[in-house]
Amino acid sequence: MDIYVGNLPSDITGSDLRAVLEPFGRVETADVVRRRHGDESRGFGFVGMPARSEGVCAVLGVHGRNLNGRTITALVEP
């Protein structure tokens, strides 16, 4: 299952994003989208979790959570 995670802090890495969602289950991929010029985050990323039930729990667990002063959004990708 693919999860969109938005409103991320500009200094977050894929490893950081993985660490946020791993308590809810196995994370296969965690990628933060970066600007073309520079290494700054564009404020969103995608996480892949193989088990749908774990992915749903992750979305419910992190949506609205504060991460480094930002309230993050988590949505299931269709």
C-alpha cells in the first residue's frame, strides 16, 4: 500500500520518514521528494507498506501528528 505524507519539515530524510511509520508495521520504501536544485525537501513524500492493515494503522497513527513543529498529513494513495 502506498501512503502520501505531506507538510513535512524541510530537513526530513527518507530515513526519518521511515522511522516515523515503522512503529506501525514493515516499511518497504520511504522517499522524500526533493527540489531539483538543492537538497531541500519539497514538503512531501511517499511510503510503501506491504500489509494494507499496517498501512491503514500508520495513516491513522500519524495523520495530524506534530513532526518538528509541522502537523503532517497522511493519506492512502489509490
